[in-house]
Amino acid sequence: MSLSLDLTGRVALVTGGSRGIGRGIAEVLVEAGARVVTCSRSASEPVPGSTHAECDVRDPESVAGLVDRIVADHGRLDVLVNNAGGAPSALAADASPRFHDKIIGLNLSAPLLVAQVANRVMQAQESGGSIVNISSISAGRPAPTIAAYAAAKAGLDSLTKSLAMEWGPKVRVNAVEVGLCRTEQTDDHYGGDERVARIEQTIPLGRMARPEEVGRLTAFLASDLASYVSGAIVACHGGGEPPIFLSVD
């Protein structure tokens, strides 16, 4: 028996798929044969072989309109990758309630909204569908300066398990828990190449992930190779973060 990761004929939506991890995911899905639609709040250069649409994933009308267009254009929706998210650093004591609401809205409420709309389509398809939520290593550890983001990702992990139980057997729902990943914003975010190199030395595999590596795991979870995987939170963090006591003399 040969194993191949083949998504030929599948239609996939990747939210936040125009840059960073989302773009890497979209590129892998295209390579695997899927017809890919990416979306973001603004116009963007599409991944080669895909199409791009403007959509605010926090807005029910915008999301419903996008999914309707995908079904009208392609006849189906087989894969949803809830990737859109993120947060700037802010001390929890100082950030405004509005700031926290926006962070939780983007990283938890929006994935639930998009998943609801996608699920309605997938449940009506004989072949069902697959939803992959892009979570974070921050969901399982203290995360000072991004507390609301980490709490939202922890909620996303819990949501993944609940939706997998509610929406099976037609729809599988899984999450990828991503650690540090090199993107076009890495150097600016972490303070330049030298500091990034020092951070990478703390990762057991010796480097940050590449977006396409997150994409390969996502594609696996979306594929028939993972046909009995649902409700799983799969780590993609290079071995995790060592406990602080190991670095204290």
C-alpha cells in the first residue's frame, strides 16, 4: 500500500492565508492538488494556483457571503483552515476591555463563526469535510503580554474537541498547536537575527518552524490519511519549550 497526501478535487478555504503561516499552508494545499481560496480583510496577491477574497472573519454577513461564493464557484467546500489570528503584545493590567474583546473575537469567536458556516455546507455533502484550527503553544502555558490571545487559543483547543464530538461523523475537527515559526515578520517581532538565533537555540530541534511545515501537518489532517483523526490537538513546536530552571545557574 502506497501512502500519498492527495487533495485533488478538494476545495479548501484558508483564512488569513495571504501571508505568514497561512500562506505556507495555502501553498502546501495547492501543491497537494486542492482548489484553494484564501481570505483576509484586504486585497492581497494570491498564492500561485489559488484565488483570494476579501472577508472580515468576525462579520457573519461577510463570512456567509464568502462561503456562498465558494460554493457557487466550486460546487462544494471540503476543507476549512481557521488560521486568521494573532495579537500585539500588551500587559493584561493595562490593556482596555475593547482591546481584549477584539483579541478574543479574532482568535476564538471568529473561528467558531467560520466553522459554523462551513459546517452547514459540509454536513450536506456526502463526503462531509474537515476543519483544521491553527492554535498556539501559548494555549497551554502562561503567556505574559499576550494573555488574552493565549486564553483565546486555549478556548480554541477546547472548541476543537467539542465541535469534533458534535459534528461527527460527517465533519472532522482538529487543531495544530504551533510553536515559534519563521515568517516575514519574525526578525522585527523578536528583535533581529542575533536575538532570533539565541531563541532558536532553546528549541529542541534547534530552529523555528517554517510555514510549509505547519502546512504539511495541516494538509495531513485535512486528508484521507487522517480519516480517523478528530478532536486532536497536534503539536508542531519542535519539541516544545524547556523549563526555565534548566537555564538558571
